[in-house]
Amino acid sequence: MRGVKLLTVSNLDEAKQKLRAQPLRIGISTRALFNLEEEHEVFEKRGVQAYAELQLSRENKILEKGAAFEIVERLLNLNEAGHEPFVQIVLLSRNSPDLSLRAFKSIEAYGLPVVTGSFTSGAPLGTFVPAWKVDLFLSNEHSDVKAAIKAGTAAARLVPVSSSWDQDNTDEVRIAFDGDAVVFSAEADQIYKDKGLEGFRKFESDNAKKPMESGPFGEFLEKLSILRAIYLDEDGVSKVRIGIVTARDSAAHARVVHTLRAWGTPADEAHFVGQWNKAPILKAFGAHIFFDDQEKHVLGAAGVVAAGHVPGPHDGSAPVIPSGDLLA
């Protein structure tokens, strides 16, 4: 597994130069950035023509913020004025070019420095993800997310956030990840399927210091770690905070720690929750977005944080290991 060199203040300029040369680039669908649920319902029930007419009639009405708006805004705020950006956003939309005006008017109204995008008039977006060389793709459309992951890009399908979700007014960016089949490979899932719970426990114990293989979000984590290092203060605290929230517990936690150490991608916080509900932990962490391959965890988290489902090699709606065991 390739890993970023652990960055220190002594090579801060090198880190900035590296990230400006290859920015953290996020592709995002219009419906993930803005609240277009009403318009999408019209599309689903009445078709393309009714949807287009509704969008045109609202062309000068600024769109409300969607599930990914806050994390996008926070990441863009990390860019330094007068310098090449650390973070870039690419808008990817199945809307037609004619309907792009409302999206870009809304972007301008909110003051977001988003200047590039693709509008495909209904064609799938998956093929444009590698074309734009994005490090992360966020969408509400399952098929586009699956295509992006197949192309080797970290991607997640966002679910609607709760209307009661409270946004904080700090300048931090706090991103939380599940472990297996998200940051790490799905190896643990397969070991359990092949050898059962005791076999899994023994395998993890025997391989505690052997780094795991990268999962679909491994490379994104590496690049995010560079951004984290750029904003480390003299006390070793960064305004970019990374959290691991995994259903592993003490019987299987050591390999997580050793893997992150070997990769040079330290987590600011790690929570080994076992059977515990992840939502209260995410709320306490103050996460601004959370990624998990289990749909039940994503839906549970959506009450307190923007949450994205990462399609994995197994049924994302059911636990990999039965309730009462370690890994979910």
C-alpha cells in the first residue's frame, strides 16, 4: 500500500506545493450540492419535459443548500487567497446545458469558487469522473456512484440530511470514515465469510501489525492527510480533522492503528464502537460528513451529519457479521 510521507512543519512548503500542483478535486452532482428534491420528484412522476419547464420557471430562484453544501464550502474556505487552490470543485450534472444557468447563478449567489462542470442532458456521469480526474465523487444517483467506483474513484451516494441538523460556526473541517470496505479493503468481510467469527478474530490477531490493503477511499484519505498536515498548528492540532468510526472493537482494533501508522495517514480520532449506534459518536465528533458501506449506518447518521453510502462487494443494507458479533 502506498502511503503519504508523514508531513511535518519542516516540509510544509513541500506539502503546499504538492497539493497546489495536484489539488484535492471533488466532483459533485447538482442534486448533492443543492436541494433539488422537489424538482427531482417532478422528474420522476411527470418526466423530463415537466422537469425542464419547472427549472426554467425558477431560473432566477436561488437553490437551497443540499446535503454536501456545507462540506464543500468548508473545504473551499481552506484555499489561500492569491494562490493556486488546495481544493477544487467540479460540478457534474445530468441537467442540460440550458438548465445550467440556475446552478451557476446559485453558486455565484453563495460565493462559491466553482467554475468548471459538465452538463450531460440526462446521460450518465460515470464516464466523466475519470475525465475530470476527481479524487472524490458525491452524488444522489446510485448508478453514477457505482460507475465512479468501478473506474477507481472514491464515491458515495448521499442521502438527504435531517432538517433539524445543526451546523456549527467553526472553521474546521471534520470528516469521518467507516473502516472496512471504505478506507480499508473488504478483506475482513471475506475472512469472516470464509472462516467465521473465531477465524476472523484469529486472523486479525495474527496480522495485527500487517497493514491492510487500501479500500475505495484509501487514496482520498492520503490526499486529505496532506491537507490536514498543511493546517497543523504548533500543538499538532489541525483544522482538518479525520475520524475513524468503525464497528470493530478492542478485539480487532490494533490492525486499524498499525495500518494508519504505516500509511502515514494519522486519524485525529478513532472510535471502535462495536454494536453501539454510530450517530451519537458522529454527533459528539462534530462530523461534517460521514462515509460508510452499510446503508443502515448511513441512514442512522443522516439525522446528525451529511452521510454517504459507499457501495461495497456485499449487501449494504445488512450487517456483514450478524448482530451481536464484532464487525458490521
